[in-house]
Amino acid sequence: MRALTHCTIYTGKAILTHHAVLIDNEIIKDVVPQDLVPADVPTTDLQGHDLTAGFVDLQLYGGKTGFFVRDLSEESLTDMVETHRQDGTVAIVPTLYSTSLQRILKAIEVTKAYIASGKTGVLGLHIEGPFINFVKRGAHSAKEVRVPTQREIQQIINKSEGLLTVMTIAPEIWPEELLQLIQNSSIILSLGHTNATYQQAKSYFANGIHLATHLYNAMRPFESREPGVVTAIWDSPTANASIIVDGYHCDFATVRIAKQLMGERLLLISDATLAKIEPMRFVFEDFTANYDGQRLLNDTSLLAGSAITLLDAVRNCIQHVGIPKDEVFRMASTYPAQHIGVSDRYGKIKAGHSANLVVLDEGQKVVNQVKNGKFIA
């Protein structure tokens, strides 16, 4: 056992000072007042820095070199895990953009194999499209975006059994019987890349869909006569939404407004196509992404994902949006873990949770990390 001392602990519920975190192997044993740490327990002095649960990213496509929908390999997943781990993301849900059924099924197979091998850091798979609205496809392939078929959906359901799976869909383009089929499965549905009306979106949220993909982007916006999907998300108490806070996908003011309206229902994602990269051009099939050092644009000047990590989004929320630090940490760890059902292991500094923690300085720079109970930085 080891005690982490002399730090400000952001537990996911409270902010504690003069306390210590006790770690036993890979698990958090307890959080206790510092003067109650047993004398025979070795201690690590964190020198007054912040200690938070590691971040959980529900939507990202690649790491520094790996791009999962292209590679469909465990090596690609390893690159994603290691790249984002450098910035405090301890668990990811690798994401596919709109692609063929063959690639979707292969991605499920590879993700299952990665997890079964005992490797850590990957929680499941996010299938973003291809069953989305063509007019709201954004940078998604015009060749791949389509209305689902019974054969495709049944195969995805069968193949993904036993794997935590999220699927972003535009339900307004789905045949009713297929929407019922997917809702009766274990797949977590997220409303996104959708041109649904306000009333349609409200109905979907009232009838079992409780998540929305990247608020504001690729969805019918707010208008005075047609409030759109954006307002339906704000206006539905059971609707939670991810948001990309890179300064390009949405203005910081709109993040602040959404936070005021949604509170704990808003969570952070990176939406990283690639991360920790130099300016470059990326091409795979008909997907293009040109990185100028700040943002990724495809050849028609549409945003093609981001090049940030969750830590960049955390900094932006604290420094530019003005959200209190403890709440931002929850947006990057506690809330994502809750919304995909892994809050018994991730998202909090609490007895029984995995010891995957991040030590940050006052400017939210990573000072040190605890991976499965051991320091890695």
C-alpha cells in the first residue's frame, strides 16, 4: 500500500485538502485525513499539486500515428491509448466515422481482442455513423452515409454482444422497426449528425435515447420558429450531450451557455482525428484532413475532427469558458464514466475505484500520473 499526500484532491464529488489517497495494488483503498495515514505506509508527497481521476474520452479516432478506422489493429489502439495517456486520459472509446459494414465488424472484433488480451485503456467502441442524415454528415463520406438495413443492424448487434458499444445515429432516417431493434439491444444510442426537428428530437429523448453527439455540430440549430435539436437537448432533462471545446467547433460563449442550461448533463470529448501532431496532410480513402497547427479541415474547408486531447479541452473550459476547475474535471472524467456505465471503476477518487489518477499543476500541465496503481511519469 502507498499513500499520496500533500495535494488538493478532486474526488469527483468534493475538493479535499489535508487528506491522502491510499492505493493498494491497482485499486484505491481509501481517502483519509492525512494525519490518519498509518505510520508504516510509504508516502509520496505531491507537493501541493492537484490530484484528479484520470479522464475518460468517449469519442476519438486516432493517436499520434494510429488511425483506427484505417488500421483496424491492436497496434493502432495501443498508439491511441499511449498518445492520449500522456495528457491524462486513462480510458478511451475508440471511434469509427461512417464506413462499410465490413470495417465496422472488423473493428468490433479487434476491440474485443484488445480487451480480452488484458491490455488496459480501451473501454469499448463508438460507431459514429454511417446511419446518419446525409445533409448533416459534415466531413463523413458521402459514399458511406446511408439508411440502415435489417441485415446490417442485426449483424452489428450480434457481433458487438459483450462489448460496450456506443452508436451515433440520426433516428429520423431509420425505419421504425429497425430503430426499435437497435433500442432493444445493449448498444448505447447517441443522437447526432441529425436534421430532426425539435419535436422529433424531444420524442427520441423521451423514448430511450439519452445521449447526443458533439452539441451544436452536425445537428439542426436553434431558430425562433423551429427550435431544432440543440434546443431539444437543452430542454430535455434526460438528454446528455458531449461537446468539443477546442475553440473551433463552437465558440467559448456557446459552451458557457450550454453549461448554464445543462449543468451535469454536459460532458467533454476530444473528437481527436489525430493528436500531438505537427502540421500535416492526412488522407484515407475519401477522407482528408489538413492540419495547420491549430485545426483540421478537409479539402472543402469543413472541420474534420480535432487535434486536441481532453486535457486541452479541460484547459479551455477553465481558462476561456470560466467553468470552475472541480466541475471541469467532472466533465472530463465523472460524467463520461457515468454515461457509459463504468462509474464503478472510473471517474472518481473513491474506495474501490481503479487507481488511474492524474497530477496537475496550477496551469493544468501533467506533473505525474498513476497508472493501475503505479507512477508512470
